[in-house]
Amino acid sequence: KIIVNISPSVFAEEYAHLFGLSDKPVCYFVKGILSQFLGSLLDRNLVFEEVNCVAKGDSSCDFIASM
């Protein structure tokens, strides 16, 4: 299992500032970068799930991937 914590998350903070709090995670771009970058480094197909998001009011954006 891979866990990535991003704090501060500029993308999520800006989203919340512009649109208010979201009811679901919004860091799709970051999730894609993590999947491709770390997947390439580890030579594995990784799919990340965002479990916490600053745009939802959480303290950080947390992503989990299983190998």
C-alpha cells in the first residue's frame, strides 16, 4: 500500500476559495500525476484513491494506492 499526503494542496485550497467546500474530493489532476509518475518509477500500474481533500474541509489531501 502506498500513502501520499499533500499539504498544503494549492489546487484544493483554490477550489474551496473559488467554489466553497465540495462534497467529494476534487484533486483529479494530482491523482493522475501520482498514478503515472509513481507507477512509472515502480514499473507498476497504480490507481490512487483520494480519501481526504482540503476542498472538502479536511486538513490535507491524502491519496492511497494498492499495488
